[in-house]
Amino acid sequence: MAILTHYHRPTEMDEALALLARTDVHLVPLAGGTALIPALETRELREVEGVVDLSRLGLEAIQADGDGIRIGAMVRLTDLMEHPTTGTLADGLLRRTAACEGPINLRNMATVGGTVVTAHPDSELYAAFLALDAQVHFRDAQGEHRIPLAAFQGLEQGLVIALHLSPGQDLRGGHARVARTPRDRPIVAAVAVVGEGVERVALCGVASRPVLADAPLAPPDDCTGTPEYRQAMAQVLSRRALAQARS
Ligand SMILES: Cc1cc2nc3c(=O)[nH]c(=O)nc-3n(C[C@H](O)[C@H](O)[C@H](O)COP(=O)(O)OP(=O)(O)OC[C@H]3O[C@@H](n4cnc5c(N)ncnc54)[C@H](O)[C@@H]3O)c2cc1C
């Protein structure tokens, strides 16, 4: 385990940002800890000296936001799945894809903000947020921003505060995947959303982070699949996810 000499649990956003901007000590945000703690334990993040715990910033609500939904960065994946609105949206697309992120003990801890910042290349939940055209609300040294998740390339420093969805009426969802076993993480997966004037597909397993299907793909080459296989699967799975959403 890396030796952490600093632990902070601020109650104000400005205080959290000021801590993360410190140059005399290297502090990083701590959300559910499911990605961060293993990285500290294996000393992958040797330079980290302390954490800023985000649990007291009031970021764990799912709320109506005009005609949309605001999902706080500290919402746990289990709460996202069980919430009457986010759990049922587009045929339960967030519930179905969050279930693929890991076992229940992981979902009870991992957060929406952590998932967005980690942007794991095979995150089907991240792909579902892309297909739902989510916007990400974050603060950094330049100020406060709200941009499409598809344009978000991560944070050098700062905090993701929330995701916003404006799903409109009657959205349907589809989800198709190939994996080594049914419970394994996907090699490639496609998530589709269709509705009036809406047809969006997002993919994972074909680039360094999940992407919309019309973005340039750069599939990895590893023991689970060659780039050619992944590219071919992306097309097959996109068709299947769209067919499921339309059916
Ligand atoms: C057994 C296991 C299986 C896993 N399977 C998957 C999987 O299938 N797919 C997948 O995508 N991931 C997987 N993960 C990785 C991880 O669980 C997810 O990425 C998770 O959603 C991270 O959320 P967290 O709240 O635990 O983040 P943390 O571990 O707390 O943080 C992760 C990173 O994000 C930063 N961060 C967190 N919240 C914020 C915020 N609001 N603003 C700015 N920075 C922030 C942290 O500083 C850290 O760098 C797995 C992990 C484990 C241990």
C-alpha cells in the first residue's frame, strides 16, 4: 500500500477544489475507492500522498432537473439501478449495463463519478450514458463546465459533480455483448437508444475509452480479440442492440 500521510473530508466544494489544487502535496479524489484503492495497494500510484474524500459534499442525489435528471457524482451504482427513474429509463438500460460493471459488493461502493473519470475501455455503463447523450458537469481550474460526455476527455485536476440526462419521452434501449463467459467483462459491447428522432449507438472494447459508434475506432489487440475481430463484432453488436431497442 502506498503510504498516505493526508486524509481530508471536506464539506464544501470550494474547500475540496482548493485541496486538490495544492502543489505542496499530491492529493487525489476518493469516491467509492474500488479503482483507486487497488491502484494504491499495488503502488501503481506511487506519487499519491493523500486523498480528498468526496462523501460529505452532498453529491449523492438523483433529482429532477427541469425536464431532465441530475445524477450526483457520488451516486452508487446500486442506487442508480434501484431508483424508479434511472432504473427504468429506456427499458432499464442503466440497470442492465450497471449490473455488468461488477459484483454487488463493488456496485454498492462504486460511484457514477468514479465510473466517468475512470472511463474504463470496457465499461458498458459508460457506453449507456453516451447512448443516452449524457452531459457531464465538472469544475476545474478554469471554472465550471457542462459538456456532452462524448466530448469529455477526463480531468487533469478538479471534480466531476454530476451527470445530466434529458431523455425525453418513450426512449427504448438495447444492449448486446460478446464476452469469454456470460458473467465476464465484455470483449466488445454495444448499447443502443432509439426514440422519436433519436438513434444512438455507443461501443466499448474498441478504443481507449467507450465511444459513440460514429467516432474513430482504435481497437486494442490482446488475448481476447484482434482489432479485426473487435471491429467486426462492433458492427454485428450494433445491429443486434438496435434491433433489440426497436423490437
Ligand atoms: C473487482 C473489480 C471489477 C471491476 N470491474 C469493472 C468493470 O467491469 N468495468 C469498469 O468500468 N470498471 C470496473 N472496475 C473499476 C471500478 O470499479 C470502476 O471504474 C468504478 O466505477 C470506479 O468508481 P469509484 O467510485 O469506486 O471510484 P474511485 O476508485 O474512488 O476513483 C477512481 C478514480 O476516479 C477519481 N474520481 C472518483 N470520483 C471522482 C470525481 N467525482 N471527480 C473527479 N475524480 C474522481 C479518483 O481520484 C480515481 O482516480 C472494477 C474494479 C474492481 C475492483
